[in-house]
Amino acid sequence: MTDVPAISTFSASGEDAISRTIELNVDSSNTQNITPSDFLQIYEIERTVAAIVEGNFKRIALQFPDELLSHSVPIYRLLKSKAGEGHDIYVLADTSYGSCCVDEVAAQHIDADLIVHYGHACLSQPSRLPVVYVFGKKPIDVDDCINQLGKCLTTQLQQDTNSNSNNRPAILLRYDVGYSYVADVITHRLESELQSLNTRVLHDPLPTRLDPKSTVQSLKTFEQTGAESDEDSSTNVIIAYIGGESLNLTNLLMTHSSCEVYAYDPSTRSAHLQSHRTNKLLMRRFVMVQRARDADVFGILVGTLGVTSYLPLIAHVRKLLARAQKKSYTISVGKLNPAKLANFMEIECFILIACPENSVIDAKEFLRPIVTPFELEVALQAEGTWSGRYVLDFEKLLAGDSENDFGAATEDNGSDPDQPTFSLVTGKYRQAKRYGTQDNETSTEGTSTALTLRDQDGALSKLTDSAAALFLHSRSYQGLETKIGEDSPSVLEQGRSGIARGYSDDHS
């Protein structure tokens, strides 16, 4: 009988980590082989150089997403050779937050006066520096796109005409920024394709440059297109989207839940109705809203430093939470991951302040729910009703352009503030904790919950509105005991030297 070598339960050789095969999902449209002559056209070198020279910018920062970093050196050399002397050009490293947002923080480290942003962009209004956008040119078969979308839209328009011949809907063209170079061609050809149905095709060109505090609008929302000005007539539009599955498409479905949305994917060369997923997406967000209603301690996550109005929005969220007597902490953690947020165990719900494209986090790996500022407004309502309208735009939230009048919802209506509320998540009644002080109302300051143990001797101390102290007091392990003056000082000894695999005094 041969002896089988024992396998250690707590360690492994690590061979599987070296030999395993990893599959990478790479967007071939961004990493395709580009000849040197094509760089001038695809990345619009001449337009970028003209913007640098005409604006007399001295220090230019080039921002690339990870998938385009391999093209950064050829682009840098072309810009440097054509811009001439007197223009210092830098390539930014890893972005502080999402790659779609302009990284003004990294650009300020080199004292840049212009940012050139490459690849996919959320087109949020910058707050400090002017930005030139270079979207690139993703491959697309225009003929197949017109054919596929034309069939879907013709069928839908004929159905709408049969049901209501006096109210013919218009077509609103939306697309991924990588296809903006063919948007005008697709608009005219699609309008010709649907000419027999007498339907308008609306299209708003995307800006290629944004300046801080400018009247130039970023990626326009549905109400800004001029197609329909009333909220009641917003359903009289069919949206045609060009692009693959992305956060942009998901947000489009949620913010335009009353519209039919058809999407054409150039990579699969197919067009499908996407709006059937809208109800499911909104239901998943409604679950997050209900979990936020059960929370008393919130963490405000700063997910952008380059979008205009992010500071007023943070102040607005703090004001809402303070008015509802909720505890809030402001946290800047850069790019989000479950390990970072798991360090804040006392926080029961997070609010993400980020660009519209990165605001919706729907990952099951996170321990606590992450909601948007609009979802917070819905959660803080007394009734908790929600019609399904969804808002992601900063300016609309600050201007109160939503159906949730939070100020009226939080007015004292004579009800008992200590009355328990029913949780739809747990199916039980819960007693909400209240932090902060308000006129004519009691708070945690005057209750026994404001008292906590100060040391191991059982002495009490009063911590006003300390959610962290209350959470620490509820834990079974609260750290090492401090025995100041009780133990004699230890004698200093020479420590080990070397590396972990073999210390200098290790003779085994």
C-alpha cells in the first residue's frame, strides 16, 4: 500500500492560480488594429490640435480609459509633433472614479488648463477645466442599422396609427457616443425610410467640447430635446437607441419608462424591443428604496469630483437626512468595491453622489444597499409612494423637478413621532432611531441610548448622536483592554531580520 502525501488543509502550492485560464471580455471595437494613418481620422488629431493652438493651452492632460491606453503613445506623439513647442502634453494614469467622467483631480496635479477625454463619456458638465471630447469611431453597418430599425419602427408606428390616427408619435434617436459620427446620416436615412408614415425623426448632436459654467448643455434629456414640452405628452415618442448593452441603455430605460425603446446592437447586427425590461428594473430599484426606508444611519459616498453641482447636491442630501433625523457620514472612497464599504459596519445604507451613468449600483456583492439621491427622496416620504418616474440629473434634483415634495412630506402632521413603522423588507414593525435635535421634538440626546460605557470599569459617558459609539457598544468584542500602570514595561529586545521564508535566526 503506497502512502499518499497529505494535503495541507490551510495552505496550497498556488499552482492552480498560475496554470488556470482566464477569459477576458474585450470590446473589439475599441482594441481593433489601427494603422498609423487611421489615427488621424479615428481620434480626430487635427481637431484636437486646432483646439489646443486656438485656445493657447500650455498644459494638456490626455485621459484614456483602460481599453484605449495602448493607443495613448501614438496619439501623444502625433499631438506633440503637430502642436509644436510651448504645449506640454501629459497622459493621465488610473482615473480617480469612473472612466466616463472627466478626472479634473488628476489633471490639477499637473496644473493642466485643458483636458482631452477619449472614449466613452457621460458628458457631465465640468466644474473647473474645459474639456475636449474625442469619442472615437466604433464600426457600424449603417445599411443594416436602417434596415433593422426601420422594420421594428414601421411595425410599431402602424400599430399606433391604427389605435390613434390623430396622435402619431415621433422618433427620438439616442446612441452610444462612439456612433456620433454617423448620427446625422442615420437620422436622414431613417426619416426617408419612414417617410410614408409621415413621422419625424428627432436628433440632438452631442457636444465635442464643454467649458465650466457654460450655457452649453451636456447630453440632453428627453425633456430638453424640444420634441415635447409637456409631461403629459411624453409618451408620444418612440426612442431608437444605437449601441450595445450598457449602463447608458439601462438608465435610458428607467428615466423614460413611459416610452417604447428599440435598441440596435452593431456587434450582433440585431434590433429588439428593450422597454419590456423597464418594469423589472424599476422593481429592483424599489426594493432598494424599501431597504433605505428601514435605515437610520446613512453614508454619503462621493463618487465624482468633476461634475458641476456635486457639492450643492451633497449639502442637499445632508439637509434631507438631518430634517428626517437620520445620521449621516460623508465618505470619499474613490472607486467602489465591497471590501471598502464593508469597513463601515455601522452604516445601514449608502447614497452615491456620482454622474448619472454611474449612479445606479445594482450589485449583490455589497453588504449594504446603495441608492441614488432621488431614491433617498422617495424613501424619506411618509407614505413611501412612487409612481415610477426616475430622475438622475443633478440640476433637476436641486431644482426640485420631481414629483416628490419632500418638504411637505416631513411636515409635522400631528402624528406620534415614536409610532413604529411597518417594514416591507422584514415584514415586521420597527422603531426608528432619531438623531439630531429639532424644535418641539425629543431626540436621542435626552434618552438612555445616548449613554455608553466609557471604559472597562463600567463608567458611563454621554455621546450625543454617536451612531458609531452605539454600534461599538452593541458588539461583543470592543478591542483590547487598556491596563495603564498595571503591567510593568517590557524589556527591549533585538527583533528578527530577513524575509518571511527564512529569517536570520531561523535554524529549522
